[in-house]
Amino acid sequence: MNHHRLKIINSQNQPNPPDIKNGWRKEAKAHFEHMWLTDPEQFDPTRNCMERERIERTWNIIENFIQPKDKLAADLACGYGIMSKRLKEAGAQVHALDITSQALNKIQELVPLVDQIYLQCLPHTTLEDDAYDLVYATEIIAFLPAQQLRLFMAELCRLVKPQGFVICSTPLDFNTQDPLLRFESLVETEFKIHQWICSHHRLYIRLRDFLSAPERYVRAAKNADYRKQKLQDRRGFSQRWFKWNSQGPLAIFWSFIQYISHPLAKLINQNRTLMLFLEKICRFFWGDSGISHAIFIASRRPLQPLQLPKDKVPIEKKGKRQVWE
């Protein structure tokens, strides 16, 4: 698991985000180009039932607040372009942006009539100020260096029209205290939040990861680079446990167990009915501590002049006499 200042985590196989230091933009571009080359499926939001459910919940919140027809939308870090496709089919004009040329090639295959594409790196873009009725930026924060989070929110605020809407989402680390409050405190500096949609998938993720563990151990035993990366992502007992189970007789033991666990993990990964059932259980027993993902829709927070009581209004002191007085 990758540690993040806001306790916002990446997906299981995702490498750490690039460092913000010297040449971080070039490093970030090379980093994500490599990810697209080695495993493009990790960017596919339809790869499992949990990701597909997130898309549907996001689309529902969009339809509740804005009619996309004839609106101008920006899809930031568009990836596969699933949401660009939906917005385009709903009659919106779509500007898609991503850091990799491979993602933009993918979206041109899926949405050949996309209005404009941009090969740029967040959080800074060259898109116009106050231009968009809808700014769509989901599953991005976990990829950004912690030092860029405020700049990212400021960029979303710059792009959206005063009466427009911003859709943003992220996975949350349910192993830490109050991750949703941390995320909310980041967002509310720039935006007025109209609605949250939270997913309680802690139990589902635990069960899915438990059944996938044998396959990870076997893969680590065969692939030294994968094993090294997994050990770097862990600390303390978790690191030692993975090390023990990915070598020697234990790795051989797990190679047999995976023939049973793998079909079960695959079934759970694609079974929406089971996922929703486990979500109800999770919400009942864990409440907010079971939240694993959050989506919000918001608009720009209007600037309001500071109103002070008359008796507390500061009195301007006269300075030296000016030559024109």
C-alpha cells in the first residue's frame, strides 16, 4: 500500500507516484507511459464490478445536477475515455486531457468525435479560465505528489465556470482515522460541496484481497522485480510476512492453493450482487469507518468580502504628508 499525506491510497498494483523534485514532469510522463505499456488494463474503469459501480454512481450524480446536452466538459486524466464517451453521447462538447499519448490514442478509438484532446500534465494545464460547465477529474489524487494537492484543487477551480460543477473522486485508506474528513478539508478550501456519494467496500476489498493473496505470493516467487516492489510497499510485520510467503516451501504451498482461490477471487471481482450485499453488511457494522471511496459534486465557493462590526473596523493611520497634498 502506498502511503499518502491525506491517507488517500492507490489501487493494489499501482507504483508510487513520481517525486516532485527536479524534472518531475518528465519523470511523471515516463512513469505513466511505462504503466500504459506494461499493464494498460489497470486504467480500464470497467475491469471489475466495483469500478463499474463507481462509474454508474458518478454518472447518476452528474445527471442529478446538470444536463450534459450542449454543455462544455473537461475530462482530466481521461484514461480509457469511458466518461468522455458518455458525455459525448449525452450531447456535450468534450475536451479530454491526459499525460500519456497512449491514453489519448485510446480515447480517439473509443470517442472518435471528441472535440479536443490535450497532452498535458496535471495539476497545471493550459485550458482556458472559467470555460467549463463541468470539470470531471476522478481517481487522480492518489497519483499526484502530496505537494501538488492544493494546486490541483486550485486548477479545478480555475477551469470551471462560476455556475458550473466539478466532479471529483478518490479511493480512501480505511485503515486510517477519518480519511473522508481529510479529503473534505482539502476540497472545501475552494469548493462548496453539494453532495457526497460514499462506497462502503471495506469488507468486499478485504475478502477480495484475501483470496488474491496466494496468486501474489506465487507471482512474487517467480518475478524478482514484482517481489521487490511489493516488499518496498510494505512495512514491519506485513513486509516480513510477504517475504516469508513468497519464497521456499511456502511459495510452493501457495502455488497449489491458488488453483482454489483464484476462481473464487475472479468470481467475487465480477459479482455485483455479492459486492452490494457485502456493502450493506459493511455499512451496518462499520458505518463511516467502512468507507473505501468517495465522490463529490461541487461548485466554486464565491468570494465574499469580510464583514466586520463597525466598532472593529480598523482605522487607517495617516502617514507622512505627500508632495501632492
